[in-house]
Amino acid sequence: MVDQETLSVGCSGCLSTPELQFDFTMAFQPIVNLGNGTIFAQEALVRGLNNESAASILSQVTDQSRYRFDQACRVRAIQLAAELGIQSMVSINFLPNAVYQPDLCIRTTIETAKQCNFPLNKILFELTEVEKVKDYAHVRAIIEHYQKLGFKTALDDFGAGYSGLNFLADFQPDFIKLDMALIRNIDQDKGRQAIVRGIIQVCRELAIEPIAEGIETEAELAVLKQMDIQLFQGYYFAKPSFRSITTHLNLSPG
């Protein structure tokens, strides 16, 4: 289990929720930078202790345990990243509705990073869409507070679900991750190509870096590289590694 003493530095809202009745760990999938041939980040993805799927773990999260689960994910991701000697950024998903107050709920993250000697400026928070955002102003406050502390932020699954241009009109994360539904077979779909080009133009004007996720084929990658995207993630490069990291990749920008 995640160390409960570590969680005790968090806000009272988290501590008032019941302890988790299940344990979990993380797999890591690289986000690669083909512009300079490096691994930009490793995304921490929830898994069961025997590599059960994220869905099997998330299905056990209740409204009452959501807050503690969110905090526990942060702790476990940072602890594992330190244990595995990750030198790149580590990307951690967070649930916006699980953050009571940005300044209080971040304390556990900061304390864990200090204990593990993991630099705060190497932590990237991804706003996920497993639940509908209830309060846009609250999400904006979270993003702005995290950026002020030196964390990087990303909007996951852009182009699907509840998010979209409304998010970017209200606040700007450092990155957006293009949803894999937009990426799939983009080499064969003029409509998807036009949409992605439009999103990239918006990103340029707002100083946001796009990340193309869900890359599975060389043809998809080729089209996206022509659009001047630098950051990529997907099975084409590596599947998530259970409690380990993939480091030996062909990251030639050519």
C-alpha cells in the first residue's frame, strides 16, 4: 500500500475519506521527442499488482475514495519514478474533481518529491477526462497554481469527451495531447488531417506544445511529422512497461 504517513501531510478533505481497500502500482510509457531524439517523459499508468488493467483498478474507485486515490497515484508514481531512476519528466494523471484546494492538495506531491529527491520541475500533470469537469473556474485555479509552483500541465485526450476549445479559451496548459481517435488512420483521412492542422495552429498562437498520442503505424507518424509535431506517444514506439521503463528506442528524427 502507499505509505499512509506520506498522505498525512495532505489536506483534511483527503484524510476524512476512507482508506483504499485495494492496492495498485504503475506501468510507464515513454513520450518521445523526435525533434532532438530523446525521451521527453514517461507517463505513469495505473496497473494492478499483477499487471491488471487500469480499468480494473479504476472500477474500484468510488466517490468516497476518489480523493485519496488521486493522492495515492501521485505518491506511487513519484516513488516508482525515483526507484527506476527516471531522468526525464514523469507524467502523472490527476482527477480535477478530486482536488479540494490546489494549495492544500499539492502538499503530498511536494513532500513525496522531496523525500525521493525527485525534481519538481520534472513533474507533468495531465488533466484526465474519466469524469466530467464540474467547475471550469476550479480547474483553471488548479492549472494556474501548479504552473506557478513550477509543474508542467497537460490536457489529455484533446478532441474527445468533454474538453476542447472551451478549455483553451479559459486557460492554457503547457501541452495538449491529441486524442488517439483523431490520430487513428490519419494518413488516410483528410478530415482528421484538417482538424489536427487547425488544432496545431491554435497551439502555436497560444504557445502550447501538442503531443500526438496513440501512434501505431509509420504512416500515421509520417503525416504528423509533416505537420511539425515533435512529441509522440504510442505502441509504435513502446507499450507500457510494468514497473519498469523502456529506454532503448530508435528516436532518430530522420
